[in-house]
Amino acid sequence: MREPVICERSNSYSDTYFATEALNPARIAVMSASTTANFSDHSLVLPAWKNIVGTIAAVCVAIIFLATGIFKMVMPYQVQTMFEQLLVPVWASMPLVILLAIGEALGGLLVLMPRYRRWGAWLIAALLVAFMGYIGLRYQALVGRDCSCFPWLKRAVTPAFFPEDGAILAAALIAAWFSRKPTSLRFPIIALVAISVLAGASLGYNTIHQSGIQVPETITVDGKPFDIRQGNIFLFFYDPACSHCEEAARHMATYGWKSDVTVIGLPTNDPQWAPSFLHDTKLVAKTSTDSALLRKLFVFTSPPYGVVLENGRVKSILTHFDAPEPQPSLQQVGFIN
């Protein structure tokens, strides 16, 4: 009796299809790539708690950096003064103000947007590391100096500086870690261009505004009304307790001031110590207690700060008081020999 023979021939379309496709390397590669892409897309979905933590960290960092960036745009000359007190070279101070204004505003904007949060957070983290590194390298020379980010929130270089900025850095890193990978550069580039234009326009406005300030006709000088719209006058704002102000005053005391120039010192704090400050520094100057009145016109974060007046017109504003300044600037306007 013959044994039954099992026919191995395919008797279905599906068997033939899968057998054929299994031997097709191109098809296998396409399916593999598709599977990988789908997995990557799925991996972009973060757990709810990571989204919440990342969003909170991002909002906190964004508030700080948008505020500091906008402040630098709106008041570039005031920030420039602070930078020079932090020993930034005069030639680099204003370019640095503008670059930081753009970088901080851009970072604050991007970190608020989930799609670009990672780039914004990394930009902010890089700025913080650079700033902390600079302060750390020059800590002994900078200790006690003003490093305020806002005019209404005073900060100084102290040991507390590093934990404070370290906390902001940690928040930026958390925002970066709990974020998805950005995919497009189009919006960041548009935002960069727009913020740069705003920063340039603000600098131009501030430059024009400074030269057009109208000073009051009289202020109180040595207890009597004094006309500051007549003659050549140098207004010197200082804090009697400020070592930088003292150094600047001692330096200016050695200048050959022209006979038609009147130097008026305006203490920004503790006016009762003004006579002893002028005596100790040997700066020949009159004293006015109208510092608060004039600071409504000449806005700056901290002294020293100088204004050159010629018959009531603002001829120059001096924010550089690290030697050899302000000597070259005063020579240029013809106030000293």
C-alpha cells in the first residue's frame, strides 16, 4: 500500500506573499526604518510629572531672563556702568550689554515654548556658566561690587552669589532635561533677528535721549540756589561709602581743571559724609543735596557717574571711571588741561 505524500506546494496567496516579502531585503529595511521612526515619535511624549516639573522650571527661568534682557535693552547705559564696575573693559562694555540683552531675551522667549524649550534652556545655562565663571575667576577683585540684574533688586558679589545663580542654573538644566528635541530653526532665527532689531533701536533711542535731557534751571549747592544752565559744569554723582567712587575722586583731584569749570559733587547716599569725602579725596568741588532730583533725569544703577554740562546742555555723560578714564573724556570736552 502506498504511503500518503504530503504536498509541500503552497496553496494560499498569503503564504506566497509572506515567503516572497521575507526574502526582500529592501522591504525589510523600509519596515525597520518605519518602526524606528514610530518609536522615536512615541518617545517624545513625556510623563505628566516631567512635563509639570519642566514647565515650572522653564517659567521661573523665563521670567528672570526676559526681565533682565528687557532691562538691558531699555537701560543700556546704566547696565554699561555696572559692567565697567565689574571690571569689563570700556571698549567691550556696551557690545557686551547688547549681546547679553539679545541672548537673555531670546533664551527667555524660547524656554517658554515647549517646542524650543531645550534650545532656550541650553542658551540660558551657557550664559549663567560664563557669568559665574567670570565672577569666580575675578572674585577677589569684584567682591562687594554691584551685580544687580534689576534696579529694584540690589545684589552684590558675595559668597551667596554662587548658590543663587547655581539654583537658576539647576532650573535651566531641569527645563532642558524634561523637554523634547527641537526640530526647526525657523522661529528661533526670526526671533533672533526681531530681538536684535529691537535692541539696536533701543540703543539708538537712549543715545539720542541722553543728549536731549533738559536740566532744571537751579539746584541747591552749598545751601544756596545755583544756576546750572550757565557756564561749564561737571556733575559728579558718588556714594561716600563707595571705594570705587573714592578712587575716582582721588584720581580727578590730580587733574588740571580749567578755571571756568565748576565741579559739583552729588552724594547719592549719606550726604552728611560729603564734606569728609571731599576732604579725604582732596577733590575741590561744591556739594549739592539734589541728587534724587537729578537722578530722575540721569538714570543709573550705582555711582560713580558724571555729567558734562555746557550752558545747561548735556555735552557728555561719563560712565567710565577706571584709570585712565575719565581723564581722556574730560580732556576731549575741554574741561581739563
